[in-house]
Amino acid sequence: MVKTFKQLGLSEGFIAVLEKLKIEIPTEIQEKAIPFVLKGNDVVASAATGSGKTLAYVSGILENMEPTGNSRVLVLVPTRELAEQVASEFRKFATKKFRVFSIYGGIKIDEHIKKIPGADIVVATPGRLLDLMNRQAFNLKKIEVLILDEFDRMLDMGFSHDVDSIVQKCPKKRQTMLFSATLTDDIEDLVELYTNDAEEINVKSHVDHSKLEQVYYDALQREKFSLFHHLIKKERAGKIMVFCSTRINTEFIAKSLEDLGIETKVIHGGLDQKQRTRTLKSFHNEGGILVCTDVAARGLDIKDITHVYNYDLPSKPEDYIHRIGRTARAGKEGKAITILTPRDHDMFERITELPNIKMQEMDLPVFERIASAGSPRLQKKQENEKTHTKKRGIQWASLDDPDLSNRFRKHTVERNYEEKREPSIKPKKKTRRAGVKVKASGRGKTDSKKKIVTHIAAKGSKVKRGRAGNRTGKVKKKRKGKGQANNKSKK
């Protein structure tokens, strides 16, 4: 029988706040954890994102504490978004005037140094908190409660050393709570080190697998985006999350959908905090399509997701569970759609071995082939080349081949443009080595002057015949190196 919040030991004032927010029945993690949190016991809980674990520890802390102006509660989280979300939960449920402050990278550290004094509750990412500690701007001497939220995620992101440094500097006499989606052997070793006689809680997945439909399509790489576009148009309803493996892919998918008239939102680790916060707020309020990396797979409370697309498979099988855990919550139906290509089959087999993963293969529908502008990596490379060319002081153009690549442009020498335009004037014979560079205006400087160049045959005994645009003539057989002729030739 599910207990009420009153039976769990929360006060009438706190319950009134919950009722205003239409929270009436505790979740499994809340029912099991709140009594231990109120007693001041150490807690180690295995609970997935969306299970209600944040309220489980927030309620107990707010009920047991009084605002004093001293930092007595520290919550460590892996990402900026989760830091803002947890801080927001403390402010939302507080019945007293607690000062809550969130700390994370992407913001000038001087702002944190100014505002952190007097905070009762600090929610922080490990890296930025250590920066403040090294600057003597924050100390842990008065910490009474330490929470490690999404602990396995922090370890995956490489924060193990930072977390250990912070924990070791906290007072030994404290209440410690650790929440993790999984409890591996490595984590259990750290649990024994960080906690004291902790109460262990294991919670089932918050996802209702009876209401979650999992399907997959097996397609060729060149058909992938066309199939995805067809499914988006066919299945589109409510809020949709599309997971990609890299930042480049998220930008590529979002731009391609925008070009086809489908509005999207993007979130990945390369965006600054203001952009990420604005995007999440817009997605919460307006819905639509959110194209994201696994930064949005865990820690964020995003409700009413109807569809989850795995455009790319995750790098770890367990991350698939976190992705699909975004939908089919609170008794609502959801659908997880995965698009496979031949390169994904090994990871797909590992995913299907996980518990509660039952995916049904779907026949490929008839869909329109969309002309692709190229792979996202190729597009990124082309953009980088354009940027790099702009940074160089001179714009190069070859009279022999205007589309000559950068690789061969540097094997050219300057010719007088007037001499080339007027054949009657014979240019002086050039005897310089073909690899000699023309003096540029300087790295990083801008120069609108356009150099017109042509290729000059170099002296030597061996004839080199290359493709159009490459230098021809007799060249000396030399080793490769900067400014030297290349002995490799095409026959």
C-alpha cells in the first residue's frame, strides 16, 4: 500500500506546498528514502532519472534545517542543467527563506565569488567548485549534508578525482546521500569510503514498459536521413527528442530539418549556459522537436515526451535505457524509435541483452530520397577550411585552375597579372623552385588584395605529369618536406 506524504513524516506546511503543485502521491523512491533522510541517516539509492529522487532528498533537508546564512548543504551534480534544476527544486519547495546558490562553469568566476557568501544551500558541478576552493572563496568546514546526485554520470564524465578531493575536505561528521542510476563494483567501493552505515534503496525503473513501444528500422547509411525525415512527418505528435552521438550530428540534423521546413531546437555541450537554458525553457513550454546529445539523456526533468528517436546509437548500452526513460512516464504511452545502419549492429546486440529491452523490427516504408548535402563531418571540415582561408592574409587564385585546392596553392609563385593579360609582353623566365612561397601579409591579418598565380616548372631531370592544376615540368627527386617538391607522381 502506497503511503501518503503525511505518513512519511512531512509537516503540514510542506504538504500544503506539494498540494499547490498537484503532487499528492509519493513515488517509490520518495516513499522509501524520505523517512531515512528525515532521521539523518546516510542513504545510497539506485534510481533512474525521472523517479522523483530530487524531491526525496530536498524535502528531508528543508524540513530538518533552518536558514542561518552559512553553507551547510552541498549538492554535487554532473551538469549545469541539473545544477539549475536542483536549485530550482529547493527554491520551489522551501517554506522558509533559504538562500540557494548554483555554481557551474560557463559563467565568470568573479560572479560566483561575489554571490556565494551567505548561501545556505550550494548546488555545484565539481570542477567549478574546486576552482572556488583553490581561490579560498569557499570552504567546506560547516557542511552538514552532502548529496552526490547522478554519481555514476559524474564518474563517466571524468570527475572522480575532483569529487574525491571535495569529499575528503568535508567534515567527517555529516549526513551523506548518494544517488546513482547504476551501482557497479567501482561505485560500491566508493560508497563504503564516503558513507557510514548507509541505508541501501533500489528502485525499479520509473518507465512503464507496458506502455512503451520500442521499434527499430535497419537501413543503409545513405538512406538514414531520408528515412528519419519520413518518420518524423508520419509520427510527429507532442514533444519529440532526437538523440545523436556528437555535437556535429545534432547541428547537421537540426539544420537539415530546418531546410525542409521543420522547426527544431538544439542542445549539446558546445552551447553556452544561456543558450541551453533558453532552449530547454522553450521546449518545456512549446514542445516540438529537440535534437540533442546524451547531455539531455539524464538529470533533466522533461515531462510529456511522446517520442524518442535514436538517430545514432549511444556509446554505452546503458545510455539507451536513460534515453528511452524520457518517455512512457506517469502512466502515459510513449514510443522509442531506433534507426540502424550496418555499423551499428555490434552495439545493437549489446543493447538488446539489457533487461526490459524488447525491440520489434519494422519493415522499411516507401519514402522519398532526399538529396544530402554531404556528411556532417564533411560539412564541418568545409566550414573550417573556409574559416582558415579567411584568417590567412591573402586570397589565392590560380590562372590555370581557379578551384585549385589549398594543398597545391602553396606550391605556387607570384606572377605579374599584367604580364599574363598581355601576351605580347614576354615575362622574364622564372627559375625558382616551384615550392617557394609568396610572402603573405601575415597570419591573422586581413588583406583584400588578390594574388594571381600560375605554376612554374622547376629544374630537374625527371618529368612529372600531374592532374590539371598541378605543376608540370622537370622536378628534382627530393624527399617530402616543407617547401620541397613532392616526388610522388601520378602516371
